[in-house]
Amino acid sequence: MIDRMRAVTAALVGALCGAGWLMSIQPLGDVVCDGSGLGCALLVIVVGIPALAIAWMLVGWGLLAAVRFSGALLTASLGTTGAVALMFGGGHLLKALNVKVSGEGGVLVVALAAAGGYALAGVLTARYGGRRDGTEHRGQDG
């Protein structure tokens, strides 16, 4: 039961961070670039998008830490990595199936990928930093 709640909490935080990340790319492009051009596009793709991913990972860590989520930084790091992998994999799958996704649908796809990545990370880190054998409750000194 606790592992499910960890997964649900991590998935909600991941969905929020994934949607926020995707929705913050356009304003970043508007701030960094005053026109169009290859140099501007490369700057946004090579520097801006990964920087936003790190910033939203830190937001995810902060949200998980605020609800006293054990292993919040590890979960946020693994969740972001998993979200990026699921996003690229899902994007290639949608492209292979010839599915056309509108702009608003793209936010949903990225939010779902981020939710899946964070949920998987929440399950994988469920025992990280927790009690191993329960002897702490029986008054035994190790």
C-alpha cells in the first residue's frame, strides 16, 4: 500500500513538472531569442532545454521534499531521467504509428511520460533510506 502511495505521489509531482517543463520552453525561446536563426535554435536546444529540465527536476525534488518523501533527490533525478527516456520512446512510437499530436496534446504526452518516469522512480526508490529489518522498534541496539 505504501509503495502505491509513493508511486501516486511521485506520478503527480512528475506530471506537474513535465507539463511545466514543456510549457516553459516557449517563454524561454522568447526571452533568449529576439528573432529566428540557427544559432538561436541551437542555443535553446543545446543549453536552454536541458537547463529547464534540471530546473524542473529541482522543483520536483522540492515538492517531494516538502511532503517528506524519503529519497526525494534520488527519486527526482531518476524520475527526470525516466521521463526523458519515456518521452523520446513515446514520441518515436507515436511517429511510427503516424499519430499527429497537436500542441495541447504534446503537453499531455510529456506529462504522462513524466508521470510514468516519476512513478517508476518512486517504486524503485521505495526502500531507499528506510528501515531494513524493523529492529529499531523492538528496542534492540545495534
